[in-house]
Amino acid sequence: MALVDIPGSKSITARALFLAAAADGVTTLQRPLRSDDTEGFAEGLTRLGYRVGRAPDAWRVDGRPEGPAVAEADVYCRDGATTARFLPTLAAAGHGTYRFDASPQMRRRPLLPLTRALRDLGVDLRHEEAEGHHPLTVTAAGVEGGDVVLDAGQSSQYLTALLLLGPLTRTGLRIEVTDLVSAPYVEITIAMMRAFGVEVAREGDVFVVPPGGYRATTYAVEPDASTASYFFAAAAVTPGGEVTVPGLGKGALQGDLGFVDVLRRMGAQVTVGADRTTVKGTGRLNGLTVAMRDISDTMPTLAAIAPFASGPVRIEDVANTRVKECDRLDACAENLRRLGVDVTTGPDWIEIQPGPVAPGEIKTYGDHRIVMSFAVTGLRSPGISFDDPGCVRKTFPGFHEAFAQLRKDIAG
């Protein structure tokens, strides 16, 4: 059995950094994720004048409920979607002029539903080049609050950004959501806001956030469930292979732990305990049809092991994966075809036929999840390489070393 120490959750670390910056007092984050995305978020806060102390296993943030400590700042968001969406929203609650830009990859990713909602709330926000994309400038004068309508059908991060903003407004927010993808990530946000002293109410499709600010706290970041999916999948495709991830159990905040239910349906043996989850390969992997709208970050993980199933694997309701770090649906299809696998796709689905996997080079598109997913394929099929293996630094800089150790532990 392999006991795998998964780094902290990227999603939780990003939300915790926002909440800590907005809270009244000093917050300590225990076991935050240290990766390109989260370091970029922390550096963005520093550029905005927040004090962020980063020790190896804990980060301390001096909160500023009144907003950034500087009147002007230029913030580079790197590749981080949470950085690129959350920090302009945080800055809007302050007073000053704040410019945000990002990598070419992040510049391509959409922002418009969020920036429209911020403008509807009276925020002076200007896109410098393409409308709805970075770079952008926020001329902040605080946010009054009120009612706003939001389409979160492309990304739940739009809704999370507004929820996090709500307590910093003068009168609170009522957010009517017309569409929502990846709903479990919103539940993470609401649970974390509660830990920082704010209770969000829900009335059907309307989220009600009170004013009054956040309270500083000590917050432990749980392991990243999306990252854990590669290790769980590795166990599932290895007869007799067993992987246990401590820190992710029945009380976990992250919806992506639901990926183990997909593996269970396929024939793996799954045990979810109070504070750990174990997956064991049984030597069989059944085909299935599964909707993954709520756990779409794990779609590439399933696609990468689908050729080893006994029947077709069809993944549905994942249109939002087309606007991630790359078009993940097409990237999975193209790479599987490179490996000789029969694949068909539609606007929001992919269907993968079982069959032999040939050696080949994976085209990563600079997307960490493509690399980590197809590393699992490589457990069963030798000769798989990557054109940019280093892009895993976005969320798990030590992934290749950890996966090589796993290979020794469970595959022999």
C-alpha cells in the first residue's frame, strides 16, 4: 500500500488568501499549497500592500478590511485563474488605481461575466485590450453593494469572487445566478466564509451575503482532491495497487473527492474514512457513462485511464473544460488519438473506446492537468513522454518525483 502525502488544495489556498487579506487581524494558514499559482497570488497581495509572511508550513497574512495598503499597483497574475479573478475583485473594495495583467494563456481565458457584474455594482473597471480579458484596470472607490445578476455557467469562480466580496461591501450583496457550473466549489467558498465569521444565505438561485467583514483565524488547508485523483486513478488501473491519501475523508470540503465514486462505479474498491480515503485496484475497470459537470477538473484523469476499461467511457456535461488552461476536452481527444485510441467528441462530451495504447509524446498545451492525467496512462503503457513536463509547477512542483515513487510502491 502507498500512503501519499498530497500538497494543500489550490482552490482552498487561494480562497484562504483572499479571506485572510480581507479579515480584521492576522490569519495563519497551515499547510498551504506552495506552487506557481499560489505563490503568484501571495505576490499579488504583496503588490497590493498586504503583509504576507511565508514560512515552509505556514503563511501569515495581516488583514486589511479597508482594502489594499497602496493607492496604485501593477499586479501580474501569472497563469492563475483564481489570482486573475479574485484579486481585481478584492481591489475593488479598496481605494486606488490597480492594474492587472496575466500570462498569454490566462489572457485567453474569459472574465466577462464577472467584470460585467462588478460594473453593475458600480465598479470602474476597464479592459485595456480585448473586452472580457486581461489586462484590466480597476479604479476603486469601495463597493456599495445591492442586487446583481450573474451567469456562472463558464466558471464557478465568478460566483466565488462575488461571494467573497460581499462582506466588504457597505450594504451586502444579493447575487442572482442564472447558470452555475462546478457547484461544489461554491460550497467550499461558503464553508470557508463561515470559518472566517460570515454566514451566506441561499434563497433558490439567489445568494445573500451580509456586510460586516471577516474575522481573522487559524485555518488548516486540506490536501488537494483534484491532485489526489491521479494517485487514486493509478491504484484503480493497477491490479492489487492500493493508495491511501490522509487528510481527505468524509468531512472534506472539496467536491472533487467525488472522483472516487466514479472509480467505484468502474470496479475499484473505495473506502472513505473519517480523515482518509483509500482506493484499491481490483483488476477490472468497467466502461460507463458519467456526467462530470460538478467535478470537471477530474475529467482528464478519467479520460486518461478510459482506454483500459472493458467498454466505452463516455463523459458528458463538461463544456466548461473547453475554457480552462487549454481546451481540455479537445486536448484529451487529440492526445488519446496520438496514442492510437478511438475517440469521438461533441460540444460538451467525449467518448473513448477501450483498446491498446501505443507509445507517443503528449502535447501538454502548458496544462498541468494534462501532464498529470497522462502520467497515469504511462503506468500501464510504457513509452509515453511529454513536450512540457515542467508545467506541473502550477499546482504540484514535486509531482514527477512523487509519481515515480508511487510507481515503485504499487507497480513494482
